[in-house]
Amino acid sequence: MQVNHIAQFHLAMILLPILQKTPNSRLVLQSSELHRPISDVKFNSLAELNTDIGPTKLYNRTKLAQILFMQALVRRAERGELGFKGASETGPWILSVHPGGVLTDQQGQAIEAYGTTAKLGVAAMKPLLKDPVDGGCRPALFAATHEDVVKDKLQGKYVRPMSFMWTLYQKLTLHLTMCRLCLTEKSKRYRVTAKMSR
Amino acid sequence: MCQIFLTWFIKQQQRAVNLVNSQVFVVTGGSAGIGFGIVAHLLQHAPEKIYLVSNKEEHAMEAQEELKKYGDVSKVEWKQCNLEDLNMTDKVAKELSKLDRLDTVSA
């Protein structure tokens, strides 16, 4: 929680004024689809956060925290409670991101936490995992740099990579949609397809 | 034929990274994995500066070496920070808050 969320939270809060000063700046929060398996969490005490709920749930909680942080910031920005107005016009654009299944040190950490079972699981999953430089960073890069975030006013959105079937469809039809966007299940649901400019 | 198509397709995807020229970035966990991927791609597009926030010096040095393939590595500045230590995180954050501009924080 400290590394995945609290430190990021603190860094983001200290840097928010500089982001606000820079037109159309971005705050990109690394989250994950793995935020979904957990919901019985209140974030209302240190004791709660320090209770060991197992490595998987602990991780899920950190990713949920990132999304809730994004939503809380956007809510407060819209109400003018962050000391500046107009975030939906000039930024900072606050988004969270799911990188996909990526081959990183995380698999090593799973093995550390779960031992042999994890070793087998990781070996099975490895061929399906993306390379962090080729694929894993793309949703974050989209959120961080693409002009469609400003053009389509994608404030408070959760960005995921295209699914494999969708990628296949794109390749076949020669569309160049980079990411599919949707709000998290904690609030409204709709989908936006972001077109990539040439 | 397939190879040509794939290369073209990947190039199209790379064009999606725009607006990076002369911008300032802060990327946590930038020495490995997804964070490194973000720094590598940003570096290809001539940013003003990328602050790579990570803890272990050897990882940062390795990352710096790898990043030479992607662009002008002098634009990447390592900010050592142990995110497990909130006091250290606070100190690094306050140093970075003295910047004139900040276009993206990847946390």
C-alpha cells in the first residue's frame, strides 16, 4: 500500500500545483483490472490497512486505491475544492490505467509470496504476457501524451489496452484505435473509443 | 509481407505518442518494467526532461545504459527515492515541486 499507493498519492498531491500551472498536464495513476476482486474495504483506519488480508487482496486493494484516488481528485476538482478551477478545460487531466498482463518483476514477487504454485502459474502465463517496453506501457503513454485526452475531455477515465480479439479486428479493418476506455464499476458505465490521429 | 505490415502497424501505434517535444515528465518506478517502458518511449520523442524516480542505484544505472538506445539520455535525471519511506518521498516531491513546468506525473 505504501509503495503502490500512499507514496504515489503524496507525490501527486505535492506536485498537483505544478501540474495545474502547466496547461493540459496529466496525472497518470498506475492501476490494474485486479482492482475488481476486492470491495469490502473502507480505507478508514491504519489498523485496517495494516491487517494482512493475503498478498493478492493486498495488491488488489492498492490498485483500487489508485482508481478511487483519481475519482476523488476529479470530484474535488469539479467542486473547486483543490484550489483551482477549470480542470475540465485546461487540466490537469487525471487518468488511471490498466497496463494489461505484462512480464515484469511482479511475477517474481508472486513466486516469493506463493512458492511453487506461483512458479507453475507464471510459467503457464508467460507466453501470454506483454513486453513492458513494447506493449505494457502503451495505455500509460496514451494517457500521458495523446491529444485525444484533451480533445475528448477524458477527465477521470480508466484506460485499458485493447483486447486480443479487438486487436485482431483492428488489424483486419485497418483501424488505428489505440485504447478502449470505460469508467470503473464504482460509477457510471459507458465506452468511448479513442481514435488515434495520424 | 506480414512482417512489413506488422512494422507499419507498430509505427502507426508509435505515432500515438505525440506532444512530448519539450515537455517535462516525472515517472516513478522508471528503472524497470512498465515505468522503464514509459521512459524509453518518451525519450524517443525529444522531451525537455524526464525525472526517473526509483530506489536502487544499480537498477537506475542499468536503465540509463539501456535508455541510450532510445534517445538523448542526458535528458533523463535519476531522482533516488525509496517509496517505502514517506519522509524520503516527501523530500523528493518537494524538490520536484520547485520545477517551472510539469507535463506528466506517472505514478
